[in-house]
Amino acid sequence: MHSNTTQRYTAAFERAWYMLTEWVASGNFSPCNEEDIQCFLFHGIVVELGTAVGVRTKASSGNLWLGTKHFPDLVLGLNPKEPELIVEIKYRSMLRKAFFNSCKSDIEKMKKYYDTRPHRFVLFDENPYFVILDQSQYNELSESASPNCKILHFPFALNPSTGNVNARKSNAVISEA
């Protein structure tokens, strides 16, 4: 069970995420990169909390030389060494095709470093109709994630194409041969 402070930060983040999706859907916000989303969420969280204390962006952790350096996009909580909520944001432009492995890597990194802490993986796709992930990929990300991770995406619809699924099945058969 998480503390009231964790619940407060989580509720502020969820309201900021809801506001972001509403603004995008109504045409009042059109993010062009990950930083646009990060700034919008930061602002929304600060407004909800009534303070910017305990809201950090790109809080680095770990050691570069040991290969443990990581930079979550938002870290919420008064103690950055024991955050209440960690948020990783991924933005996919329409021009970027290969994306799933990058998402999976971030999900696994969050599990490695923040398994016991609540965290959110936010995937924002520039495609106005659906995210690049199909149901199979979404399921794979969910299975790779920590139980404390919640995966959010916008648009809310998943990719209806089965082409990615068929290609992965073919690659699996080839690699087993």
C-alpha cells in the first residue's frame, strides 16, 4: 500500500494527463516532441498540487561509468532518492518507424531501477488515430513491466494492423530454425 503522499502525487499526475489528452483531442495543444509533453504535465501537476516543490524534470540517477545512469522525465516526491512517482515519456513522430524496442527498453529500465515504486510509462503518438503499438506489442510491454507500472498511451486506440504480429511470428520461426 502506498502512502497518502504517493496518492496525492499520483492523482495530480493523472489529472494532468487527462487534461493533456483533452487539450490534444480538442485541438488546443499539439505537442511536437517529448519535452512539450513533459512541460505540459509539469505545469498540470504543479497547478494540481499548488506547489512546484517535489516536482522534478530529468532527475538523473546512477553512475555513467557503470552504465547505470538514467534520466526519468518526471520524478515526483520530496526525496528524489525515494520518489513517490516516476514518469517516463516517449514521443513518436509519424516519421519514426522502429519504436517498439525503445519502448520495451525503457519499460525494462524502469522495472530494474524503480520496481518497488509507482511509475508511469507514457507513450504519445503523433498519429491522430492510434498509437503505433498493436495489441500484441501492448501485451508484451505490459508483461515486461513491473506490477507498479501503469502504461498510458495517446491516442487511446491501439494499432489495428496485424502486419506487425505476422512479421514477429515469421521472425520467431526463422530464429528457431
